[in-house]
Amino acid sequence: MPPISDFGIEANVGGLILYIDDEPQLPAGFEDDLKEEGFELVFADDPELASRLVRVDDPDLVLMEVVLSSCDGIDLLEAIRSFGGWPAQVPIIVVTNGQRTPELYGRALEADVKEFFTKPVLKSQLLDSVRKFAGAVPEPEPTLSGDLADLPIPEILHCLRQDAATGVLIATHGRTQRSIQFRNGSPVAVSTMGGVEAPEDFLARRNLITEKQRMAVREQVDAGTRGSGEALIAIGAASEDQLNAALRCQAEEQLLQTFRWDSGPIDFFPGESIEAKSKQPIDGNPAELIVLGVQNGSLAGAVSEALHDRADLYVSREPKPPYELGSIPLSSSERVFLENMNGDRSVREVLESGELSERLLYALFVAGFVFLHPEPVMMLLEEVGEVPQASPPRAAPTPPAPISPPTPPTGSKPSRPVRVPSPGAAHVARGEGSIDVADVLHAAVAQRAQVTFSGLCQRISSLDDFGVLGVSEEASDPEVRTAYEKLVSGIPFDDVPADATKLREVAERVRKRIDLAFEHLESVESRRAYAATCREENTALEKKEAATRAFEAESSFRKGEQLLKAKKYGAAVEAFGISAHLDPGEGEYVAHLGYALFLSNPKEPIVLREALEHLAKGIKLSPRREKPYLYLGRIFRRNDAPDRARKMFERAVRIKPDCHAAVQELRLLESREKKRGGLLKRLMRKT
């Protein structure tokens, strides 16, 4: 495969060398030799500037003077290491005017410097050291490779979204090579190898400008007087907003074209980006493009094959999808169906229902609006009411086929289908007694009806009127009536035996609930009024539930504090865990959970890591609370990291000056340091 730079992807050839020195002094010709080898040398004579460049520019190597007039160079070196990430690992070479004393050299080694030179230094030595510890950055290796014949673009998008991947995907089809940049699993920019189609050519191809206007733009571009965009605006062919919109359409078109590609190699390079000069940003909702691409671009055979392989998996609506659903083109019935995907039906069953097409279901899966899982989430509904004692253990009920009712007159509700049972009985002789076949059939029908109506009663009791009929607030009057008639005709009211009094009462409750829902939603005005009432009730209920959760969370937190004081750490973990679950946005609850977790098993590395994660999250949620810093300091102190502990205690005191616990911890650290110093002096006197 050609180098990734051939595809318009930025790649490091040499590297960036940062030189920190308030009086630069390097061997003659050193900088020129670096440039010849592809390195760029950047100077910094100010500690703040040097710190910022290390964090922002990610240099490949740092050359550093440690005898600085503005600060202690070793302190600056240690500060760079404390930033974490790459600054904590970047190779550092000391080039100093100072003497190589044991103290200076020892402190430098503790900060993990790679070489320690005193000025003047030979150019050959310094160059060799730079080559050894920086060198050219190797060509990145792809983490995903294959062929579009085996892994179509929708499947790739699904994988990258699940991994929240950031990088560049290179796809080749025939003579066309395209780069797609991803950020956190979403496509954000595209580029085509060999250059992007000029804006004037794209606009002319779309018949948005005339051929005469296109030629006028080309003349100015070829003459070097203006760029394409400037020329288009200058001749009045497009405004700035129209030009930006056209560029977005052009980027979207390039992405959508890849959905039609059925073969060709693909490679994904993590962490890479497309060069700015050839990048075309995708500014819109990526979900719209994904759904549009799958529905209109993907090959039908590929979609069918993808769903066939997942036919037995169950479909659930994603509670927190990665994109907004609002702009996705769905009908009201499709939106309602999506909202009710609770994992009780497989892919095969969803497709057999006819509510969603193959392409739409696959598009929603690729875009992350639904997810698939091997086990059903909703278990069979439990029976409600009496069950005949003689009945065998109930298997999964299979509702009887719906019976079509007579067509109701226009403007009226459909009448309930009624079937008059035929009289008569048949007997089969068996030994001394006989079995009444009619009684057996009667009991079987009663049991099946019991299961059906009990489940219906339980299900609709938790739904509002829109949920009962399966329609949305935006549904039309005919859609509401159709949904009502379909629901009623599919319920076997006629299977209820006349002598099953309690079962008939359940059936009556089901029918009344459905009729009431239809009355509330029959007209536009009634639907609006009902929806407004529901919103008010839901708001009041949500406020009440939130207040209840907050009270329960605080109560559990207070209980956890008492358990923590009593050193009942396991019970404290449980109490703080309940608080954090009820109110996950309260950082103090999460931080206390982390501290209690650590105290419950302080010597276990896995527990320590989890505790630190909780404390870090607690600080992020509540940065102005002193307790998380206090607890973090105590953990550092107990793990022999006094310097880190001191910083945490000092931060707690800055947040709350009267935090006596943190003040006491600082005094304790100071006392221990003095004792260690006194002991060292006594030992020195003895030797």
C-alpha cells in the first residue's frame, strides 16, 4: 500500500524538537543539519511558553538548559513530567552551562533525562543523541483492514461508532480513493485522492451555476487573481452562505457515494487526520447521512445478508442514542414503533410485522438508534387473576388469530364481534367413567383467554392513551381510527366463555380502557388537550420523583457517613453506592463511595484503581468541594506518595480554609519530614 501521505493524510516525516534555554547556545551548523533530516527546531526562553509548547505541540524531543535565570530548570523539568500524557514520556536531553554535580545530575536522572551534556558539546554527539531518542516517526499501521466485499461501509460505520474511534478510513473502489475522517465514531470530514472537485465544477454539475459562469471563474483562478470561492462571489454566481452550503453538499455527496461501493480495500488509521487543504467538513447530523446512505445507497443484497445473520437477535431502542432522532425522516407510525422497541421481538419478527422495512431497520441499527442482543429483555407477562387449578404448567401463550369484525358504519365505533356457542356435547367412554370433550375444550379456551386478557390488562394499565392505541400526538384522525379498529379486531373477545364471570370482567375492563383511549384521541382537539394534560401530570410526577430520590439519596449518604465513622467500611460502600445511584450527578456521593471502597480493601490494586476513578469523577462533578481532595490526599499518603498527598491537602484548604482535617494532615506530613531530617542528621554525625 502507498504511504498514507499519498492519500492526503498528515504524517510526521522528521519531528519537532523543542529547545528550552534563556541564552541559546548550540553547536554551529546543528540547526541546519536537523532541518536536512526533517526536524523542526523551536526555541522557548520563557518557562510558561515552554510549558505550553510541551503540552500543546507534543514535541518529539526536548533539549533543555537546567541553569536558567528565570527559574530552577530542574523544577521546570519536574513540572513537565507532572503534566501526564506525552509530556511525562517525551525524551529530554540536558545541555547545560552548569557543572555536572552529583546533586544536579541526580535530580536530572530522577526526572528521567536521556542524556546530560555540558556546554560546549560536540555537534556529532548531539546529533547522534537526537537521532537515537527522536528519529523519524514511523508510518502508522492500520487497526482495521479488509475489503468492502466482506465488510461494507455500513458495517464499518457501525464498528467505528461502537468503538468511538478517532482517525481516518481510507477506502478504494476502482480508480477512486477516498479518505473519511472520524471523531468519536462519527464521520466529520472527507477527501478524495487527487484533489477535490473544484467548487465551480460541482455547482455547474448540479446546474446551480451556468457554464458561462463556470468558465469566468476558471479564468480568474487560472490567472491567479482569485480563488474559486472569491471568484464565485465576485461575479455574483453565489453568496458566501450559498458557497458554504454547496461545499457541505459536496462533502455529503462523497460520503454517500461510498455506500454504493461493493468492493475494494479499506484501512483505518487511528489518531490520524486529513490535511486541512484537502479536507471537506461534514457539519450536519451524521445520522441523517447514515440513514440516507443505507436506505438509498447500500446494495439490497448486502442489507438482507446483514439482517439475515442477525435474524434471531432481539431489537431494543437505544435509550441514549449517539445522535438526535428529530431530523431523521420517519413516519409517525415508524416513530411510535421505534419508541416501543423493548427487546421483546427478534429482527425476524420485526421484519415480519411489516412496521419497518429492511433498509430502515438496518439504518437505525448502523446509526445507533437500536441495538441487538441475544436474549429478550421483556419476559412473558405474568398471569393476573384466577387460573384453573387443573390446568397444566403454562407455556408461552400463543394468541389466537384475530377475527375480522363486520365493517362499522362511517363515523361510528366498530361493534364487538360476538359468536354464539353451539349447544351439544360429545362423550368418549373410558373405563367406568367418561370425559366430556366439550368441557375439555371449554377449559382450554378459557385458559387461553385468561392468559391473553390478563397480559393485556397488565400491559395497558401502565400506558397512556397514545401508548394503548400505539399512535403519536401528530397522528391524523384516520390513523387513530385505523389503529383503534386494528387493535379491537385483534383481541378475541368472543373467546370468553359465558360462564367465566371473572374473566369476562377482565375482558370488559380491557375493552373499556381501549374505548376510553379512542374517545380521548378521536379528534385533533381532544388529542391536544389530552397531551397537554399528560405533560402537566408528567412534569408534576417527575418533580415529585426527583424530590423523593434526592431525599432518599441524602438519607443514605448520612447513613454512610455514620458507618464510615464507625469503620464499617463494607456497609458504608453499600450506603454510598445507593446515594450515587439515586443521584449520580452529586460528586460528593461518588467521592465518598470511592474513599469507602478504598478503606474496605486498601491493599488490593484493582480496588485502589476503582476508588481513584470514583474520586476523580467526584472531583469532576463537584470541583468546589474539599472532601474529595482530602480523601484523595489520604489515599496518596497511605500509598507512600507524600508530595502528591500534600498537593491534595493544600487544594482542600484553598477551597475551604477551615477544613481542619486537611490542615491536620498537612501538619502531620510536616512533622514526619522534620523527624526524617533529624534522623538523617544524627546518622550523618555518627558516620
